Amino acid sequence: MSIQKVTIVGTGSVGSALARNFLRHGIAVQFAARDVAKAREAAAPLGERASVVETRSLQGGIEALFLAVPANAAGSVLEEASGLAAGTIVVDCTNPLKWDEGPVHTPPPEGSITAQLAARYPRLRLVKAFNTFGAEFHDQAALGATAADLYLAGNDADAKHTIGELARTLGFDPVDVGPLRNAAHLESLAMLWIHLATVGKQGRQVAFKLLRR
């Protein structure tokens, strides 16, 4: 399945950066939002291939839905988007955390936000991805001649393959890290990235890479 249009919930730094990358690679973007007027303001600079729709009006025909919102808002987004068709791919880009002299992982009892969403909305196909680097890499996957890794976790192999190929189109090196339970490890990896970028003073222009001999 080759995705031609994505739906993004969230017009902050990550959602907007993702949108720019998708559009740059010929993939149309639809922002889904509760506040349509505000979302239109964010979409306007992106051109005619970026459209806006109200979240509660989402139904069938969504090729992939990206959650680029605070982790504690992800559940309410899917509750609001109750018309999504069974089998819709949902990419969870979120990371639950609090700040205590650095980022601290605060997962729900299910182990990760992704696992929690999968349990609450079993008709949807959840994939954890696009959560282990900052907005700078959502916008531009390459750092010099090297592409950032894009780690994916989930129980649906076809959904992971589809999102992996989409990530490759955006310039990433996709890496399947296994089943949904490993989404918790990706959230922990995100904590490490945030720590390195902030407390560790490495800056935001860093990303993880799996090296092979």
C-alpha cells in the first residue's frame, strides 16, 4: 500500500514539521483539529496540498493518522474521531513524561501510550513511530550523508511495513523493533534523546543510528 495522503492531528512543532516533510515528498496532508480556524492558520503557509478537517468528522478513507499531540491528549483524539474505519493505521508519535531535573518516563499501566490506545481502540492498527527525535528530524531526516533511524513497534506487520516504506520515502532508515510491547522501549529511548539534547547539552541536531558491520 503506497500512501498518497496522511492525516495529522497536531499543528505544533512536530505536526507542522512532519507536514512539511510529507509535502516536500509529494504526499498530501490533512490536518484534523477541534479548532479548525487555528489549524487553517497553521496550514495556510503550506499551500493548497495541506487541508483541514474537524476531528469528529473523520470517517473512512484515512490512509494513515498521525498523533502529534501531547501524550495525555492522544486518547481523547481517538475518542473524538470515533468514525474512523476499522483497520485504520494510527501512528503514535507521543511520549508520556514529566520533568524532574530531566525527562522521566510516565507510562500508563499498559506500559506505553501506544499499548493503552491499542487496548481501548482494538479496531484500529496502532504503530509506535516518529517519537525518538525532535522536530528538526521530522522535517529533515538526513544529517549530512546519514539518514536518521525511524524505529517502529506494533503487532500488525502490514501496518508497520506501510509506515516503514512511508518513512523511507521521507528519507529515514526504518527499523522494525518488534511487537507492540516494545513501544515502551521506544518511549524510554525518547527519554534518553530528550535528556541528551537538553540536560546532556548535545543539542537537538542528534539522532540515533543502528550501525552494522
